[in-house]
Amino acid sequence: MGTHVIKMPDIGEGIAQVELVEWFVKVGDTITEDQVVADVMTDKATVEIPSPVSGKVLALGGQPGEVMAVGSELIRIEVEGSGNHTQAAEAKPLAAETAAPAPAAAPPAPAARSETPTAVSTPVSPRPVADIVPRQANERPLASPAVRKRALDAGIELRYVHGSGPAGRILHEDLDNFQCASAQAPTGHARRTDSEQVQVIGLRRKIAQRMQDAKRRVAHFSYVEEIDVTALEDLRQHLNKQWGETRGKLTLLPFLVRAMAVALRDFPQINATYDDEAQVITRHGAVHVGIATQGDNGLMVPVLRHAEAGTLWSNASEITRLAHAARTNKASREELSGSTITLTSLGALGGIASTPVVNTPEVAIVGVNRMVERPVVINGQIVVRKMMNLSSSFDHRVVDGMDAALFIQAVRGLLEQPACLFVE
């Protein structure tokens, strides 16, 4: 038997260090060739590390959250044959090799990585509420849409429900058991003394670093404007009715992207990036729009490239594809870099106004608040219109307040008279 050492690979782009985010194996596991053993993260994307060999895990080279140098030892595997590791080549033994972690401390392989259930647990009878161990806050329980809706209607948090189905899937009878156990539990509000510590690693660490850096370096100022989107909504619904089945349904986002791309023709200083160390502003002809996307692990910004050249439907399709890639951690480094301006929206949760943080090195971010029907006065008459606010932030080192206001007013004019979006 020999030892095969997997070293931290060179991810590219001159990156010298990467963060170890998660292990999917533990010491003593038997793994197969091409099995993913760990996730690591660069400044731009999460990368899966597969094993090039089959064998038994002897040692792990780091803990989640640890920043490791490219070329450092990541994992050791016992293999048939001589392997690729010799004592002469050994620089330093891995800590995990001399003291294997106790089984309780080993991170479990997530069930979500298996497309097909590998085990079926036997349904259990109702357990007392006090015996129920909740899942982690970021762990998504397995359940069908019908079960999720029933739990939502009943006010049940699925993370507290034991799943007796394949791979821990929560079934309708599990909800019955949970409700039965809850009914037997003492009434009243119990005092809580528990607490939880969450290590800031992976994507959450990257978000924290970027937000802190942006707020420290950028001279932020925000500008809020309300827009009458009644005509725009009428157009969107008409297009969806006529071509939705063949070309795809349109949301408001591709119209906003189109309005930004058209308005930026007259405001090149806003479609720009600022290298504050070199003191150089780069004004871009191409409009590469970052689409802020919320996933289970945090905020990511995939990039819609050349928005100025896309149609409503091509941009809409690409936005959907990029959002799905980001939410499933499948977006590539190229898809997560190179934006020249960012569009962020919380959809129906968008509130009245917000103060989005500029996505450096860009100098502008356009934020979309929720659309609501409100009474407004038009020509002396009170009428009900569909209204929406844009809350946008700019880097005052590069963008003057007047230019920011004029840009947003140009976007407003295009959205309120949507035919102008397509007049060249």
C-alpha cells in the first residue's frame, strides 16, 4: 500500500491562497476516483476539489475556515501501489494524521450531494418536543412542496421536524407526529438560555470583507426616486400574454436592465470602475450588469454581459440562468466577475427605500424597491397608479450628485414611457 497526497491546486488568476470551506469526507472514509472531497473558495467562486484516486482517507490538512497556500497538503489517501508520496518528500506531518478526530467531531457528508437516496429510515412514533434536535439554521430540510405549504400554513418550522422518509425527507405523517407531540407539550413560554456561535467562513467571510472594504473606501451617497410603472406593467403583461409561451415570461428586471443600458449612453462616468490605488477611472462602453442574487449561503453577483446588445428576452433568459447558477453554487469565476454596474432587487420584500452598498470597483448600484398601488394626483384628479421606488447609491469620489440625479431621472423617463426603450 502507498500514500497519495492531494495538494491545494492552483486555481489560476495568480491566486496564492484559498480558503477551505467544507470537507465532504473524514478520516477513515473509503473514497472513489473523482469523488468530491472538499470545497475551497477564492475571491470570486467556490471550487470543488475531486480525488484523482480511490482509497482510504488517512489525514485531512486543515479545518473549515482555514486559509491555505496553493501547493500545501490538502489530504492524504492510502492507495493500492506506491502512491505519489515518499518520506523524503514529506515536509511536515499533517495534524490529522497523528490525531484522528473523534467520530462525533467529523463533519457529515451532506445528503444534498446524493441525487439518489442511499438509505431508508423506518418511520418512528411521535417523540417528545424536548427530544427533537433542530437542524442547523442554514440546513435546508428535504420535503415536497405540498409538505412545505402545509407546514407554512400550520406555522411549523421544518428544521425542528424529524424526517422519516428516504434521506431524512419530511413526510406528511412526520408533520402529524410533530403536531401530536406539540399538543402534548406544556403550554406557556419557556425561558431560553441557549446560544449559538456561527463561524464566519466561506462566502459569508468574503461578503463581510467586501462590504467592510466598500464602506471604508467608498464615499457613498444614495438617491431615491419614485417611478410610475403603470404603463410598463401593462406592456410587460401584454408581451407575456402574446409571447410568454414561446419566448419566455418577462419580469421587470430585463426592462430595468434595458433602461439602464440606454441611459448610460449619456452618462459614461457612471458605467465605470475606479482603481483608487492607481487613481485611474475606466469608463466602459460595454454594459456588464451585475445581478445581485441571494442564495442559501449569502449574496452573489453574477454578471449579465453586454446588456446593451441583448433583447428583452435574451437578457431575461440569461438573468434566469445566471441566478440559478449562483444559487446552486455552479457559477464560474468568469460569471462572477467583470461587472461595470450592479442592479439589486429584493422583489416583493423591497420595502419603501434602501441604501445599497456600491459593488467596488464599480461606482454605481441601482436598487429596486417593491411595486405598490397608490393614489396619486394627475391633472388634478386622484387616480390609482402602480408606483415603485429606485434606491441607488454612487461613489461620490467619481460621480457628482447632479450626474447621479440626471441618470436616475433618465431611467425614470424611459420606464414611465416604455416605448422610448426601443427608439434608436
